[in-house]
Amino acid sequence: MNPVTDDFKWGIIGTGGIAKAFAKDLSYLQGHRVAAVGSRNLASAAEFASKFPGATGYGSYEELVAADVDAVYVATPHTFHAENSLLALNAGKPVLCEKPFTINAKEARAVIDRAHELKLPLLEAIWTRFLPHIQQVREILKSGVLGDIHTVIADHGQYLPEEIAPRLWRPELGGGALLDLGIYPITLAHLVLGAPQSFTVSATLTDEKVDNQISMIFDYPQGAQALLSATMLNRTAISGVISGSKARLEMDGFFFVPTTMRLISRDGQVQTFPNNYMGHGLREEAVEFARMVRANELESPLAPHAMSLEIMELMDAIREKIGVRYPTER
């Protein structure tokens, strides 16, 4: 691949909703294209590939990772992330893996270790961390205009009954509100305050022992708290607020996608941040990952491996507290 003139060729493992959204968002970029799609069902892969000129559909993941692609985007259910990422890495392909990185920290560590052994770029596709408004959030935090941060509040609730989203209700597929929805409030809190020193959690579980609703309080050494929640039972505001001693930043719903924001000072002055974004929001992670590959960087400063591990370890600890364990975990 010529880093200046050649398109960045993506191979995609999986043909579900997030794979389709990722591929569609690439259409907003020049220099990126879907080159190959892999599925366990050849007809599904071929149908997906037919929408992208020059793309090839493969009836196995093994064929996909052996194809002429610059990187592999893993877009399968959570419980297959580690397996599919390792398959691609072992085939010599850099990997952008959909969030959550894996279903637990043990799997995440194994994938990261293998990428380092092979000296291959690896990135968790926690797409929020790459978005323009989150870069503005970083700048606001760095400026000190908020003062000392004391409180982060974020929620993510959507109406996702079993007939609409069956995967989220199945423990063998890593279902539950925490890994699918709660990871976004947790990511915001981690971006602002890092890993908590302790937490309190309450959850309701289904008969199949997946969490359909969860509330968390994170406590930090400096006395700050994060108040976070996620639910599959109803739609919430899906907003985020970062409050400090001098001002607060309000992020409108959905806070984890391109959105409007307001900076409100203690005396009531308001600065608005409009949202002029086009597309779903998945392309910035593709741009950053292509930059990593071309620069031969193993991880991104915007979402380092240590961040992915800390969040997976935290979610492991939360699941242990609420009694959620996936049958695929070893």
C-alpha cells in the first residue's frame, strides 16, 4: 500500500447492523473502501459486498483474513470478538475490533498480548472517543474552564425488548445492558476521571441472568463521583453532564454520538457548541486506525490498550457484583 495514493482496503468480519453502519460511514471518506466481507453464510457476504464496487464476499472468516486487505474490522457479537481478532492477527492483519473489546479482561489481555507479539496495530472501536465533539470535550477539560471536576452524570437507556434485539437478552452472546449500553457512560466517566477507586452498583436481571437495567456510582480518590446508568427497558435522555467548580458541560442525547453541547458557567453564561456532523459517526475511528497502520503504531493515544483493559476489568468487577456470568467465559 502506498500511504499517499492507494485506498485503504477494509475487510469486514460480520454482516450485522454495526458492520453495515461502518461500511456506509466509510462512504463519507476518500481513500477508504470496503474490499472484502466475511460471513459464515456466503449468500449474506455476497449480498453485503454487492453494495460496494470491487468488494468480494467470502463464506468463511478464514477466507476473509487471507484476502488482500489492509486491516480487518471485527463486527461480530461480543462473545466472538477475541476469537475473530486473534484469527485476523494470526493472519498478519491489523485489527479494529468493535466494542466491547471482548467479554472480559482475560480475553482482552490475550488479544493485546498477541498483537504486541506480532507487532500489529490493534484498536478497540469505541468510536465515541474519536468524534469531533469529544475532541472538544478534551480541549475544554484541558483548558481548566470547568474548574475541579466533582461530578459526571451519564445515562443510556433504550427500549430494546427481546423481539427487537434478541441478542441483548442471550447470555451466550454476551447480552445485557452493561456491555452494550453501559459501556458508553463508563467510557465518558473514564475519559474525564479515569478508573474509579471503588464503586457501588445495583441491577435487575432477567430469568436468563443478564442485566436489563443497571445503575452505578463510581468514587474517585479526589472525592469526585460518576453517576451512571443503563437500561434496555425504556428510552432515557441519553445525556451526559460534566460538572466542575467553575462551570458544567451539558451534552445532549445521544451524548456518545455527534451532538450539541453547552458550556454553562457558575454565573449562568452559556457557550453553545452546534452539531454540524454528517453521517453516523463511525468514520473517525477508521481514519485514526488507518493512520496507525500507515505509521506502524501498535496503539492509539486516543484509546490506548491500557484504557480498554481498565474498562474491561471494571466491567468484570461490576458483573461479579451483580451476578452476571457468560457461559462462554473460561
